[in-house]
Amino acid sequence: MATRLKLYTPEPEETVCTTEPDVRVRLGDLLPVMAMAQRMNFIWLKDFLDDEVVVSTDLYEVMQAFRSNRPTSA
């Protein structure tokens, strides 16, 4: 007599939607750390290159204007 195999069907897992907490940081505190990490070529900075940051609309507009009208070096 052949042995019958039973398929194991696991219980459906509850999906818990967890998001990382938002941390507010002043741009004045963030920029020196990022500039130093880039200047010193810290590897950990590359881990975050695809991360998104949220900026205010007015800062975004200034960044866009700066990107299209970069000042020439004197």
C-alpha cells in the first residue's frame, strides 16, 4: 500500500505594517555630518544614497533653481 503525502499549509501570517519613526533634524545639523562623510569617503554613506528625504517646498524650489543656474567659479 502506497503512503500518501500530506501537504503542510501554514497559517496565514498577520502582516503588521510597521514604519520606522520619523526623526526631525535641522538641516544645519545634518549638512556638516553629510559633507564630512562624503569628503572622507565613508562607506556607510553609500548605504543611504537611495533613501528619500522630505524637504519643504520652498527649499525644493531653491534647489531646482540652483541646479539650473549654477554659479560660475570665480
